[in-house]
Amino acid sequence: MHKRFEDFITAMTRLVNDGPRDEPRILEEGTRLLGDLVRHDDWLEDRHAVPHPQFYQQYKLYCAPDDSFSVVSFVWGPGQKTPIHDHTVWGLIGMLRNAEVAQSFERDENTGTLTATQQARLEPGDVEAVSPTVGDIHQVVNAFDDRVSISIHVYGADIGKVRRHVFDPASGAAKEFVSGYAN
Ligand code: FE
């Protein structure tokens, strides 16, 4: 493990375990820690940066022994994108290499109708937060059609095991899914 990443894990472990697990504090301080990590692109192992010709890849970089948080590299092949999905736990997205575009949605609980809200373009060093409190539904796409982009995600659970949802863009109908990991 690269020293820079090791230091990040040490600091995140302290943040998540010291004091009450209150989300605003974790998101604020976690944004600072993840920003410091992704401002430098010298630590991610090559095996965690390998794109797939068809599907965006999620490599598990770390999971806390008590599942209190996990860290994943998202590797986007040219033009690849996620379905519209949620997370059900807090999450931080830090851009490491090239760029991605995230479209947020609000969902009417009664009808399921999805409404597009903000759109954000993440450049290297940028960090964005998701959670059921701050906005949890989005669709993310590689900003480039001709190169690989990579972002580093931190979640408040072992995200590969969390039951969450993808949403039909037209009807807003929810379908359960578990993402797993590529490795
Ligand atoms: Fe997401």
C-alpha cells in the first residue's frame, strides 16, 4: 500500500470511529481528506486502474474490518456511464484522473417520478458528496469519449454488499441491486 493511501486510511478510520458517527462531520472532514488524496495521482496501483471494454469497473481498495467504511476505485472506459442509482449510505466521490459528469435527480416517493436537478463536472482534486440526507440519486458518466477516467469513492458501509436501487429513467420504477466488486 502506498504511504499516501495508507495515511488516508488511518485518517478516515480515526474520523469514522472517534466521536459520534454524525454525517455532517464525516462529510465535511472526509471531503478535506479525500481532496488531499486525489490531488495527487501517484499512489493508485495499476491493477486497480484497469478499464473493461464494456463496463465501468469498481475495484475494492479497502474495507474497514467492521464494514464502517469502504474505498473503491471507479474506472471509466471511454463514454461509459452508470444507470440512475442510489447508495442508501453516505458517500464521497473524489476525481483522480481526467473527468466525470454527475447528474443528480430528485424522486417523488409516491409516484416514483424522477426530476433532474444539478449537474456537476468533476475535475482532478474535486470531491462531491451523496447520501439520503444531502441527495442520493444520480447518474454518472465519463466526461470523455476517448480516454479513461478514474474517481475514488468512499462509502459509509461495505458498498459492494449494500442492497440499493437502480431506477428506470422513464417511469422512475426502482429495482434492487448489489454492485459487488470487480476484484
Ligand atoms: Fe453513485
